[in-house]
Amino acid sequence: MEVAAGAEAEPLLPPRSWRAGRRLWRAGARSEDGIGADNDLYINQAIVFIEDAIQYRSINHRVDSKSLWLYRWYYSRTCQWILSLTITVILALAFIEKPSSLTLTSDVRYRLPAWNPPCGLTESIEMLCFLVFMVDVSVKSYLVGWEEFWKNKWLMAYILTLIVSLTDWIVSLSFFCTERVRIRRILRPFFLLQNSSMMKKTLKSINSTLPEMASVVLLLAVHLSLFTMFAMLLFARTKVTNYSHALVDLGGGFFFSLLAYLLHV
């Protein structure tokens, strides 16, 4: 049973590595003029398509021999580890960037002032991450092809996010890191989102479900608003002396409206 389970974990797939992909590319290059060129290419395409199905990846990409070698090299463990490390680093910059709340203790009596890195330190690390992302989007754009590139909204958003982030990075250095608003910090979670196919599918499912839930949410909001007004009229005070009485009235009205809605449903 253990042997069978191990065999099902990686069904008929060779280990993905740079050397394995290079051997496939050389084999395809040597056999282009031979009789078995088509058979080798078909086998390589089948391997890549099976890997795409296992990893929930799109199959809309180039399938020639050289592109298949680049595709498998891009999705090798080394390249994906470098990309994941880059995303982790750019997200972790929020802990040390100004204003930073990273301290040894939360006790205000013993808490020392937070360390503020000098101007240019975090920006240099950020630029290295941007360079990795630019290589990443370039390889992806080449692999999907020109026609598929214009249909891929994630790639377009990826490039737009990089352009906005680089522009904000240049503005930050121009002001010697004294600007108050940094747009690129808000855009950093996008790099994590676009790198995960499962997160993309989850977001797509949420987006397709929201229109169906809009009518229910609108009905709930109308019920809550209507019964809240009724409750505030029924339990209104003649004179509100302070804010606590107003909060009590509002809380009682909300509870009454929620109870009325549940009984109505």
C-alpha cells in the first residue's frame, strides 16, 4: 500500500529540475531532423500538460521544444523557491520600514524607540525584489505568447503594479524618503496573490458569487434600517443627556431590528 501511495503521488513524472529540462531540450534539438522528433515533442508536451493539471496551471502557453524547456525551468523548485523568497522579503519589509512598530516588548515603560533604517537601505532591497519580479513577468509574457498576453488580465495587472511601484520608488528617493504616502506598500500583497493559482481561483469564485448574494445583502440592509428606525421611535428618550444614552438607544434598536428580521425570515 505504501509503494502504491508513493507511486500515485508523482504519476509517471520525472523530477522537475534545470538539468532534466535541459536534457529534454537537447533531446528535442537533436531529434528535430530525425524520425522521432515529433514523438519526443509529443511526450514532452504530455509531461508538461500533466504537470499543469496537477498544479492547477493554465495550459495556454507555448509548446515548442525550447519553450517547454524554459517552462519547466521556470516552474522548477529552484526558481519557485527564489520567487517565494522574494515575495516573503518584500512583504517582511513592512516590519522594519518607517514607521515601524517592531520592538522587543510591548510594555511602554521599557520599550525603546523603534529602529528606523537609513534612507536607501529598504529601497535597495525593494529594488532587488522588483528586478526579480520584472524577470518573472518577462518570462511569463514570453511563455504565454503575444495573443494570450493581451487576454491575460493578471499579467496586465502585474505589469501595471510594477510600473506604479517603480514610479513610487523613484518619487520616494527623490524626496529622500520623507514623503508621507507610499502607494507601493498597498500594492505588495498583489505579488503574493498573482503567484498562487489557487488564490486566483478562490478570488474568481468569490467574484462570481457576490452578484448572487447582492440581493440577500440588500434585503438584509433594508430590514435592519427599517426596524432600527421603528425601534428608535418606540424607545426614544425625551432628553438625551450624554452619548452613553444614545449608544444604548442605538444598540437596542439594532437588537430589535435583528430580532424582527430573524422572526420574519
